Amino acid sequence: MALFGLGNKKIEKTLNKVRPTVVRTQNVAHELAKVAKFYNVKVDLLDFTILGVQSYTRFNTKEKEGEWSEVDNAALHTVDESHLLDAYFEIKQTYEIEIFSKTTTSGNTFCDNFITSVGANATKCKIYLSVKENSEVKFFPRFEVEFENTLQKKKVRAGILINIFDEMVGEMVSKLSADLKVNGKIIFPTTQTYLIAQGYEPTPTRHDALIFHYEKKEELNEHTKVDYASRGFIQSVKEGEVLIEYVKPKAGKAGRNCRGEYIKPEEPKILNEVTFNVDTTIKIVETPDSIEYIALQNGYIAFEDNTYTVKKEMDVSEVSFKTTGSIRSGLDSDVSMNVQERDAIKDAVGKGMVVEVSEIDIDGNVGSHAKVIANKVKVGGQTHKTAYIEAQDVDINIHKGSTKGKKIHITRLEHGYIDGEDVVVLQALGGTIKGKEVKIDICGSHVKVVASDIIEIKRMQGSENSFIIDPLLQDELQTNLQTNKEKIKKLEKEIARLEKNIEDYMQQVKDGRGAFLEIKRRLTHYKQKGIKLPNSFVKKYKQFQEIQEKLKMYKKNRKDTKEELSHWISKISSFQGTILQARVINRDRWVGYNEIKFRLIDPPMELVYRPAEGSEDKIFGLVEVDDGEFVIQPMKEEE
């Protein structure tokens, strides 16, 4: 540490006071620390003044370093950008400063309540002044000079060059000064940040990368339940989707930070060059920055013989936790799957597995708690009682579980559950069937069938069956009916309220009619005689007119509300739909105890008919024998 004005004489230590010390240095923070150590005081208790600044530049060559030459500080802002971004160009500053103890008397400087700090981004190319929340500064004539001096001191203490990269400071200080002159004081209710220096930010080097976009990874958090059965056995893709992207390497650009340091860009690394091929199901699109591999069709991506392809069909021996895990490609993926396990004692779709594809053909069984969802499902074996199948088109050999769809075909139902529209069951041995039209070739015992249009049995071999016609079979209709009833209830309450208001106002009209006619007679008389009308008479006359108008309005509202109520009540019967055209048909003789039921909405009731054992009546329908009175009767074939 060079000490000026003291010669070789030792610096004299004082108990609590630091003797003013002048030094020349390129590292102000380092010198402050040395003086603090020498005097055994905290560095925070020291302050300094910048007495002078010398700036130097030089150009080096590959062979040797150049000579430093001093540059006028006023000319630093004009240093050419090409020089600053030249790797062989250097710049430095030397500061002459006087170090001394901070004053302990508060209120002597403008910055007592103006708390600021200097920070920088990671590259030190942007330097910011942060003004702490609740700071305040009052106007005084030398604000601009003192504030700029404070900024200079904070920057050199942080190792930041001054008189360069800071063209924006002048405007910022001027704005604050103008505000102070107008308002006398500035209070900062929140932390404020100002840019006070900006060098040349380097452009980062881009290394090459190979991104497999098709590997869709679900974001997990602490609350996410991990499904270990879903291991992404196949990755479904959509037409036009970017499957793989090769990011080309690109050299970065150099920069220079506010410390004057040259920032050399890293050399790009090439570690992920493409070595695979693609077939005609994937197109290659090259841009200046990348190469994209894009799917030309829906399906799933496969990698065979070092070649990527998009396939639509897949054959697997089984779907199980050990082999594939759950498979979810989506209903719109166009993926068709064939599960080939046919062993009757094994499951083709194993316990707890979930399969979601466009189409699936399962040669064998569907295990317990398994779920299969597709547009089209075929099961050649049997479904476990806890298995669930859902599709537009369902075809199952032996069904013990639950299935939902539109067109459903079951070879043998064994106490399973069916919810569809057009349902065909070749043999029903117990279970529940719901559908718009349900047809059963052979009906055993303990079968419950609910349909909205037709139930047809070709051969009746059992008993204890229930055949129900329900026009509200669909969930949507049930919801609509409930909404309808709620509207009716609301309208009935509104009519009751209007009736009460009408009754009250009619009584007021009745009670005040005599007085009203007398006032009307007097007002007519006064008007004919040209006498000014008394205000009390006019006021009472208008009040009675208002009562009559409100009564008229309430009556109109009642009429409109009743019409709306009639509309919604009439819609109730529409929910019954074509129940009079619905039929329960048994092409065979009736065996044992069976029930036919029709569920009415208007009036709300359930009618029951029990065909006699041995009866050969084949077709049953609902007949209205009187207004609002219905019975179930055997019908003729032509009906």
C-alpha cells in the first residue's frame, strides 16, 4: 500500500481515529481492508474521497504485451466498440483516494436516510443502483454533484470502472434533481432500481443438443401420486408433432463487462450429432438453428434397426405390470393394438392395468381391476367382475365385469353390467343391461333389463327377471328433467308472490276508490274554475294512480309467468318421449316369475305387469285407457 505525504515514517495508530491516508490503487476495496486492519477498526467505519482517476489502455499481440498509454477520462465514452470487443485490447484505471474515518454525527449528509447499494448481473455487464424501501432525500443545491460522487465511490469500491459505460447516469440524476426542486423531497415507498452502467453483454455459446420431444414427461410435485404401472411403453404422437430436434451448435459473441474485463465466448461443443435414420412416416425440416423430425401421421413412435418410424398397429403378447405396464396413447391416436395371450388361465390384460388406444383386439382375458378404453374393443376371452370396458363399439365373449358404450355385443353375460344404446346379448345368465334397444337371444334367470325403446327376448329359459321401460334412461335426460322441475318450482314461487302483491294492491284500490273519486271530482271542478290545484289533492291523486299502475303491472307479470309455467309443465310430458310406442317382446313362452315395468313421468308412477307362467303373450306395451290413466297390456303384432 503506497502512502503519500508520510515518507518512510511509520503510520501512527490512534485509539479510535484513523489518520487521513492517501493511496494510489487499482483495488479500492483491498486498500480499505488494509487500512482497517492496520488501525484495528471495522472497514464499515472507513470512508474515502476520490482525488483523481487515471485511465490506461493497450493493445497486445499474440507474441507480446503492448505498452500502457494514459487516456483522457472525458474521452472514455468515445472508445470504439470494435476495440472494446477485441480480445487483445485492455483497459484499467488507477485511483488516488484519501481514506479517513466516517463521521459519527448524523444529519450532516444528504444520504443519511437515502440508503442505496450497488449490484450487478452475473456477467457484471449491467450495474444497478438499488434504493431501499422507505428511503428519502431532501433537496439541497449540491444534490447532483454529491449524488454522482456517491455513485462513483460505490462503483470503484465494487471494482467497476467509472467514466465509461455510464452514459445513462446523467439523465437519471437530472430527473431526480428536477423532482427534488419541484417537491422538495423524494420518498421511495418501495425499493427502486436504476441502471447505472452497461457494458457489452456476451452472447452465450450454444452447444449442440438432441431433444426427444416425444418423450413426454409429466411434471411431478410433492402431492402427485406416482403411477408406477405407467412406464411409457409406447409414446403416442400426432401428425405435425415435432418428435426429435437436433439443435445446431453456434459460437457465442464476445463481451466486455463494467470492470473492463474481456469475456471470451466458450467454444461450442459437438457431442450429439445425429446417427439415426427416419423412414417415410417422418419428415425432416432444417432451419438455420436446428433440424426437426416431424410426424406425418398419428400413431406411436418406434425405433428399429437404427431407424425411427411412426406406426399405427402394435402386437403384444400381454399387457402386465412386468412387461408393458399401462398403455395410454389416447382415443384419437389411431393406434390399433392386438393382445395375443390366449391362455384361459392367464390374463391378456393384467390386474390393475389401464389401456387407452383407438382400437384393441384382446385374444384372451381382462383381469381384475383392469380398465380398457378405446373407440373399438374386442375381447375374445372373459372379463373379470371388477374389470371395466368402455368404447363406442364393444364385442365381448364372456362378460362378468362392467362395460359402457354405444353398440355392444356380448356372447355370454354372466352377472356383469352393460350400459349402452344398441345392445345385443346372445346368452344372459344374470346381470344388468341398460340400453335404448336391448335384444337377448337366450335369457336365463336374474337378469335385469332397462331400456327406453325396445326389449326383445328370443328364448326364455329362466325366471326372476325384470324388464323395465324407462324413458329417462340416459343421464342427460335425467339432468334435463331435474332442471325442468327446478324451473317449475321457481315459477310457482314467483306466481305465489305475485298473487300476494295483487291481493294487497286490489285491497288498497278498493279501500281508496271512494276518496279517489271525490278527489277527482274536486280537481275537475277547480280546473274548470281556473283555481290553482291544492298540492295535497294532486299528491293523493298521483299516489292512487301509481297503485293502479302497479296492480296492472303485477297482473301482467302473473299472466306472463303462468304462460311460462304452462310451457315448462307441458315439457314434462315430452320427457316421456315415445313410451307409448315402447315394447317388451318375448318371442318364447313365459317361464316362472318375471316382471314387466313401465316408469311414467307424468303422472310420476311405476306400472307393473307379471306375465303368467306358460303365457304365450309376446308383445307388451303401455295403453292410456282414460285421461291420465295407463295400463300395461299384451299387444298385437301389427301394433
